[in-house]
Amino acid sequence: MNRRQLLASLAAGSLSLQAKKLKNIGCQLYTLRSVIDGNPKAILDQLQEAGYGEVEAVRGNLSKIWDSLKQTKLKPVSLHIDTQYFTVQKDKLGPALDDAKAKGFKYVVCPYIAPADRGGVDVIKKLADTLNSAGAKCKAAGTMLCYHNHAFEFEPVAGGKGNLLDVLMESTDPALVGLEFDIMWSAVGGTDPIDVLKKYKGRVPLLHVKDLGPNITVRYNEKVPKEAFKEAGAGVLELPKILKAANENGTKHFFVEQDQTPGDPMASLKQSIAYLKKLEL
């Protein structure tokens, strides 16, 4: 081994010893819906002090917290917009997108499909058409559209041709529609999050970080007990492996979300980020 090879080998060894840390950790403000409107500045300050650097907001209460958010260093990255704007109130989507862009949001998200609007392959393909159309509008407005999954999308389709999420992803244009991947709901739907991240490499820019309580049986709906929602590192998901796979497959932003908490939601968020900050991938 010559001197150059030796130095290269030593440098590689040094890099391998430097454990990778999760970057771009944000908070989905929906977690704080019960407390944030009353005193948004104090709540957002606590988030920042806890170590969060980014936020994903919900358009429904954005006007109530926006002035306070601007007074912090928290970066607005992603915005959940009412599903109706994508499906039946399409005339409202354009102004909402312009407002999101003006406020600095890079991503907008279609957050939820109501049970009454769900169905099989044909319904999902129609949804894909809707998302493609909305995604084109988002792109023209300078934002990127993502679809947020729950558990129903992991229901297998007939003929062994994957699940409903596969149908949706295969029927949407990668240039127009990405996935905001909720790893907990994937597990509830009986699908390994790592498999999804690998299969859709480059199409999952956003990820919801949450953990799953024990003994939750597979189901294709959101009918889980409150105790199913756990702080990061406090449940049964293999978060180090999942988050490592996300990093390796193109995920750019990680938003902690806990739909239900046992007590103060801020306490749960602080617990989650303390775990994530120490995590080595």
C-alpha cells in the first residue's frame, strides 16, 4: 500500500466512525392542535427550544399562528390543505397554492381521504387522476404536491398485484405527485415501511415519524386505540433501520407527528426529539 492509498484508507475509516444523525427534523403542528391556537408564540418557542428546526402546518389554523411563526427561526416547509380543495372545491386550490408559495412553503399535502370516498382500484385510479391534475397546478405555482397515506392504502388488490398504494403510485406522475409517508400507518396496514421506502426511492420527500404501540393487529382503517400512538423510540417500530432507509432513499424532511398523546402533547414532542437527536443511523 502506497502513501496515497494509506491516507485514503485512514480517511474512509474515520468517516465510517462518524455516526450519521437525522437532519431536517420538524414537527407536524397537528400534534399541538389542542394547545397552539391559545398562545402560538409560546408553543412555537418551546418547539424551537426543544430542537425542532422545521414545521409542517395545517391550513385550517395557519392564519392564527402565522405571525407568531414568523417571529421564530422555525422553517415552514410543508402545508396540509383541505382535501376538498383537491377534489370538489377546486376553484379554491389556486389561491391556496399562491398563499402557500408566498409564505415559503415548498410542499403542499393532500392529507386524508374520508372513508365514504374510499374504494377499490377504480376509485384509486380516479384519485390518481385528480392528484395528477392538482400536482400540475402545484408545480405551476412553484410547490410540490405530496399525498399522505393512512392504513387503507395498504389493502391488497385482487390478483396479487400489490396494494392500493401501489396502484396510486403507479398511476401518478412522479414529476407531479410525491408521497408523504406515514410509517406508523404503513405498519398498521401490515406493510414494512422499509419496503415502501426502497420501492419508491426518490418519491418520498416527506416522512411522518411516529411510533406504534404493541399488539396492534393489521387493519385497513384508522380504528386503533389512542394508546397505539407512541413517542419516537417508545414503540415497536425499528426506527433506526426505517430512518436509515429513508435517508438512503431520498427522504428530505422528517416531521414528528403524534395524533394522540397520553397527556401534554408538547411533552410527547420533546420526548420524541430527544430520542431522534441521539439516534445514530
